[in-house]
Amino acid sequence: MKRIPQRAKLPQPEPIVITLDPKQLRGGITLPKVKYQVLATVETEEVFNGMVLPIPKVLIYFLSRNELMVLATILEETNETGDCSLSVKELAIKIKISIPTLSACLYSLRKIGLLLETPDGKRGGGRIRTLNYPAIQHLNDLVENEDPGIYARIRKATRKINILNLTKDDIKGAYDYQVLEPDHDPAEEEEYD
């Protein structure tokens, strides 16, 4: 067996000195405590590559089909060119509905307060249309964490009141025995004969 040179040897470990107090009989024992945590990692996978149009979720439940199509077309045109200056006829052709139906949708969106229009400065009745984002944000804040069943009832209220004038009390007033509040116990509403 070969001898290990002195410079290759590890130094002797320092002695560990533990002092015990004989007067103190109580002591604690510590053991390692193991905690398990589940860490979720998100990896993105592209499942679709094409034209995408971001629409606020509240509008999908709040608007009718034709109004949603009009609003989506205005949003798409605004994203492409900066503003929507399509005429009523061009809008009707693009979303394939009749001009009277489109005019009714535009009137309804203006009355609710979701659509803003300004004259385009050219001859005729051309308009530049934009969405009223403060009204959309206010509506979203009002109905956050609420039952989707009240959207139609809020819609009826917006015939008389502008969206920006709606309050949380109006939302709470839209609930009844058919559409219950999210934190309400359905057992309380049972009727007995």
C-alpha cells in the first residue's frame, strides 16, 4: 500500500464541543419537517395561427347576435385602419344583414352608450364610429362575479338609463327568485304548499 503524502492529507476535523447544563433536564428534539408543494408551470403551445379579434367577454353575453356582429366589425375595422368610417350600406354588406336591421342595431348601440359617432367631414351622412371603452369598462366592473342570467335584465334597464349611470344597486335589484345572487342559498327560496 502506498503512503499518502502529507500535503494531500485532509486536516483533522475540529472537535465539536456540546455543553449540557445538568440542571436543565428539559430539552427539545428537532426533526426536519418536509413540506410538499405543487408548482404549476405553464408552457404555451400555439394551437391556432390566424386572424384573432379580442372582444370583452361582457359584450358577448350582453349584446344580441347582430349587435355583436356590428360591434366586432367596427372593432376589426378600427384595428386595421385606426377608425371605422364604413357607410351603413358597406357595413350591411360586410356582415350580411339588411340595412334596416343594421340601422336598428346602430341605433340600439348608440342608445345603450356603447357606440360613439362623429361626422366624417365629407359630403353626405358619413360617420366615424368608435367604441365607448369607458362604458364597456364600467359595465364589466358592474357585472364582474355576477350571474350571467341578469345580463338580459340589465339590458332592459339600459333602455331607460345609460350604462355609465348604472350602479351596483341596480345590479342587485335585477335578482329575483328565478335568477339568484351568486352567494345566495337556493334552499332559502323553496316554496312549500
